[in-house]
Amino acid sequence: MEQPGIKRQVPALTEGEVWASKDLEAIPDGFMTPGDLATTLQVAVLLKSKDRSYGLRTGSNLPFVDLQSSPVILVGAFNNAWTMDLNHNLPYFFDRGGHLREQGGQHRVWVSHRSPDELAEEDYAVVARILNSKTGNPVVILAGERNCGTEAAGEFATDRGQWSQLRGVSRDALEKKNLEIVLHVSLDHCRPTSMSVEALQVW
């Protein structure tokens, strides 16, 4: 999910079982932020509940051909080269300067600001689904300007209750069309406390 590299199998969990620190593995050729890890676990739990098989990959050497073999969920933005590559033609994209920008329309720019003590009080995140990406397979992007926003994107994508915010979008569109959502996220010590939809495109 997060960025290029090594395939890792995640052990199945039985009901009531949790992962502990001893179950996590250091990644020598990359890193996984707390927000990336939280999102990855949220997605893994959801896929498991739907009896869907999956694999995890991370690192810096995932070739494009591997993205062509199955649908992909990309976690993280600026620490994920494939997110940065595949998002630049979307209605809302992360630029190389660390901002989230609108491609057309009002050309809005979303930038999260830090409080005086340097703790972020907000973040912006993207939840996107591209059904026919350049990989030839569906791609989902769950990413924030910071890792706190990435965690919020994962929570939004895996919580059906959050989708009630998309009141003007038909069920058919939600299931069968490309979509991209920009979220404004309120934070308390990097934990998402609320999310609101800032922008939405369906095509």
C-alpha cells in the first residue's frame, strides 16, 4: 500500500485479537508514519471483514508492472512516490511544494497551519478512487498533507457513517464512477476529531 517495494503478508486476526509492537517490523528501505500505519490497519480490517485477500508492500523499489497486476490502495502522499505520480492529473492534487491544489475551477489551495507550539490543529486529506487509472486497474488514494490527515482519510474511507456527508451524490455514482474528496480535518495531538468535506468531484 504505502510506496514501492517488498511484499509482506499480514497474519489474519481472530475476533478480539490485536496487533502488538512485537508484531511490527522495521523497514530498512523506507518508513511508515503512524498515520500511514493506522490507515493501513483500518483498510486491512475492512478487507478482512469482506473476505478479500490482500498483500502489503512498502519501500522504494516497487516497479510499475506490479501496480498493473491488481487494484491498488495507495497510503500517504509526499512519502509515497506512486501517489505523487498518479495524483497529478486528478481534480485535486498534492504538489511538490507540500500543498493540496485544485486543478481547475477556482484553483483553490489548501494548506494546513500549525499552532504556536508547532502542534498541527488541522490538516487536509484526499480520498480518491480512480476506476480506470494508467495502471489499467482501479486505484484508491488515502493521503493527507501530514500523516495525521492520512489517518483521517483512512477513517473516512472505512466508516460508512462518514459517507453520509456526500448527500448530493447518488448511490450509483458512489459505486460506479471516479470520485475525489478533499477533507478538512480538525486534530487534537494529531488525532482526527472531526472531518468535513471541503470539495468533491465525481466523473
